[in-house]
Amino acid sequence: MSAESVAAAAGPDGDFHKAALRRDQWRERLGLAGLAAPALLLVIVAMLIPMAWLFGLSFRDDAGALSLEHYRRMLAEPSYGRTFRTTFEISLATTIICILIGYPLAYFLSQLPRRAANLCMIAVLLPFWTSLLVRTYAWLVLLQRSGLVNTWGIKLGLWNEPLQLVHNAGGTLIGMVHIMLPFLVLPLYGTMRAIDGNLLRAASSLGSTPVHGFWTVFFPLSLPGLAAGASLVFVLCLGFYVTPAMLGGGKVTMVSNRIANDIELFFNWGAASALGVVLLAITLVVLVLAAKLSRGAGLFGSGH
Amino acid sequence: MPRQPIVKSTTALALVMGLLSAAPALAQELTVVSFGGSYQEGQSKALFQPAAKALGIKIKEETYSSIADLRLKVKAGAVTWDVVASGSGSAARAGSEGILEKLDYKVIDTSSFLPGTAQDYCVGGDVFSTVLAWNTKTYGDKGPQSWADFWDVKKFPGKRSYRKGVAGALEPALMADGVPADKVYKVLSQPGGIERAIKKIRELKPHIAVWWSSGAQHAQLMKDGEVDMITGWNGRFDVAAKDGAKVAYTFNQGLADYDCFAIPKGAPNKDLAMKFLAEISKPQYQAEFTKYITYGPTNKKAYEGGAIDAAYAKTLPSHPDNAAKQLPIDLDWYIKFEAQASAAYQNMLTE
């Protein structure tokens, strides 16, 4: 009895204020939603609907009846499993090499005075202004049998026979690392710039060596940027088409190449969609596992 | 003074508008689709435009990338194309799938066509050949002359390049394995035939530096001297050689194939499209087309009457001297076995 009567006692006046507040809140939310609407609409129309459509197609056979035919084929033919393995191996290798090259580079840039760092950043960003196709062709010109690297290497007496530098996994990795590096360096550099230098100074004032300070203070703080960059690179690699097609010499078959092949061969969007769905599913699993792992590692490593 | 021209131009405008609105009733329009590039440019100049003129119709040209595009259009019931250019194999499969109209050979005269180049759903336009080509800098005049030579890495050391897709990849392997040309498809149709060919390719795999996937790519590989021996389409090598590539090829044991024209199921102007195909299948059109690319006519009569220069005719894949050296692609085999063969081929590639 008591609670109800109290609410009633607050009377119409209290309700009025509450309702007005709620109205205001709604208006604000609607306004914000309105701002997001164009982007949301674009994502729904250009991304979610086609993806749902492809998803549906992958479960239908040629006649349009429900069927697991496309998934069964993937299990029956060993080449599909190998294609997925290659895709993840190449993507992982590219990500690791990018980290090994990109982390020291980003660290170096973050320690430079801003002006100098900005100039160097232009050098990092410069490749973005050139088309991906052109950059991939450039590697072909450099690395092929009669390419610059081989002719100079032989002229300088470093090796006698032309080396097989391209049309294999190695050439593909070179091209992919080159294209992916900025995607790792940019978020990493941003994170490193934001790390307060006083923290490192505090560390050394408490008796830490520079190396120890780096590993216990700087490195853990840079991890979010590294994780963002690395996952960006990894995911972009999974869908790569042009570079492996051109530099892999047909020996590096990534899922996207296989999708193109299946569309040409079977005239069949279902077979291709099934590949896309499986790639998406595996990618999600890998990313969730990676996020779990890194969270665990973060708790373990940072200790604060 | 300034008034008069305005009046004149408005009357002129009205006149033009009247003509424009009357035009569709006067001239019918056909939409023709091909693969673009220098190939379609040649088709346009040699076939489409002259035929349109002769029939008093208008031609609208579009480009597409593969039959998969057409399949979508037909399935969606939104066919806007009247005539499509296609590879013979794709057309045969598309025909068996029911997305092409049956051609009326009472309208299209193919009595002087090369045998096999007029299918139910697709009429041949030009003949090309998958040939064995080599780097003349590596082998000089003593290049390989047969698929057995292509496989002989002792006699002809050097890097090879082979096709990444299965089309035209198994036949050379069997010929290298000692199967006579006329028995190739018989062996391939028997159980174990595909495996035999793939085993032979597996043998050569360590020497295959590049698995090519497009005509542009195999031409570029020879231009760059990236490999010493390669399979590929003859016309591309001729263009590459013209650009200075050190490349020569032989029609010996080549695989003769052809491009063709088809009418999509539910084409808006089916009857007119049929007449159009009849027109461009005439020998004078086909003879004209050879001036743009070294692909040969499917209509044997194109070789008669001197429309094609005699010396030049000898370089075309469908010239009788060359045709005799080649094995024609068996489309029925591809319809039946391509999916199965491709799966096995991909397994071998990814091993």
C-alpha cells in the first residue's frame, strides 16, 4: 500500500517532469540516430543485405532447392582445405613480418620531433597514393628473372644464376608486406605518440634501465595500437586477391582466387558464396580467440 | 537580325526531335555483348558495324566478363542482350544449362563451316589455337616441336609455364605420355584417364615456374623472358612478337578451339538477332576480321577469292595446313567432365 500511495502522492506534477525529461531524452537520441542514419543505411544496403543474400545462396543447389552441396564439395576436395590453410598461413606470415618491420619503425617515428616525424610519415603514406595494381606490377618488374634485382645481383657477382624471387610464396609475401605496412604503422604510431614520456622518465628515476623501462612501461602501453594494426593487417590479408594472383605464379591460391575460379567454372554464385561464408566464419572465430588471448595476455603482462 | 536564327534553330530542333522519336520505328536496335579490348574493337569494325549497315539496323555494344553475368540476367528474367560473344566451351555449357536460345540453321548458313564449329546454341566466329610456344633466345631455331619435347627437361632445359585452369591442360599431357592425338579424348573419358594426365603434369610440376591464368599474362611472361617454354593462345603470341618479344610457336599438336556467338534465352529481339548472326557468319565478314587479329575464320569460304592474303592465310590457325596438325577441342567431353577434371586439377595444383 505504502509505495503506491507515495507515488500517487508525488502527484501529476512529478510525472510531468519525468515525462518531459523522457521526451527530451528521446529527442536527443533521435537526433543522434539521425546523424548516424546515412552511414547505417549505407551499411545495411551495401553490406548486410548482399551478405544475407550470398549467405542464402550458399545453401541452395543449382535448381534453387535447399542443399549443403557446396559445403559438401569443400569437404570432399582436399584442395579447398589447402586453400584455406594457405590463406591463413600467408596472412599470418604477412602480419608477423609487418610487426617485425613496423614496430621498430613506428617506435623510431614516435621518438622523433613532430616536424621530422610528419615528414617521415609522408614517406610511409606515399605508397597509398599509388594504385595497388601499379605497386604489385612494380614488384614483378623488380623481382622477375630478368628484373633489376637479378641483373644487378649477377653483375655484382653476388650470385650466378637468376634467383627465383617471384611467382612463389616469397614474392607474394614481399608484395603483401609492402602494401600492408602502413596499415600497421598508422594506428601503432598514433598510440605510441599518445604515451606520456613522463612515465618513462618516472621509470628511470626509480632506477629502471632504458631497456627494462621500455619492456615494462612503453611496450605494454603500445599494445592496443599493435593489436589494432595487426588485426587490421590480418583481416585485410585474408581477402587479398590481386597481389597473390600476380606475384604467386599460380602457386599461392588464396580463398579469393578460388572464389573467382569457382564463379568462372561452375557459373555458380552458390559455390563461391559458400567459400565466402566459411572464410567469414573462420575469421570471426580466429578474431574472437585472438581477442580473448590478448585480453588474457594483457592481464598477465601489465599487472595493473 | 538575331531573331531569325533562333526561330530557325527551334524549327530545326523540332525537326530533329520528330526524327528521333520516329527513329525507333524505322531502325530496330540490337544489343551485342563481347569481351572488350582489341578483340571487340576488331569485331565491331569487321562484323558488327558493317552487318548493321547491311541490315539497316542499329547496334548497341556492351562488354561483359563471363557467362556468369548472363546467367544472372536470365535467372532474374531481365535479359537486355540480343547477341553474346563467348568461348565455345562456356557456350556449350550455358546451352546445356538452358540459358541460350537454340539457333536456327535454316536462317544461318553454315554449310561451308569447319566441322564442329556450329553447335546447337552457338555459331563459330573465329578459330584460335592453344599452342606450344618457346623463347627464341633460349632455344634459337631448334625449339621444341611436340608436347613430348615440352616434357623433356633434359633435351630442353628451362623454365616452363602452364595453364592454371584445367581447360586445354590435360590433352597435351596425354600426348606427351604417348597417346595419339585422335585417341586423347577416348582415353580422357575412360576411368583413370584424367588421373593419367594429371600424373604426367605432376611429373613436370617442379619445372613449372608460373601457372598462368590469362591471355594477357602469358603474353607478358614471354615478353619479359620470364620462362623458356609456355602454352597459350596463338594470337597473343603474335601480338607479343610484334611488340618485340622473342617468341615463336608451332601449330603442331595444338588444340584448335573457337569463339562463337549465341542468343540469350528470352532475348528481346530474337528473330532479328538470328538474321544478324546469319549476316556476320558470311565469309566476307570473317575474312575482314582476320585483319585485326591472327584468329582464323570458321567459314572455310573466307579463304577463297583472295580476301585474305595468301601468305597471311598460312599463319591462321584454321588454314587447312595448320588445321591438319591440330586436335580440335571436344566440347562434349568438357560438358561431361570439366567440373570433375577441374577438381582433380586443383588438388594437384595445391599439393
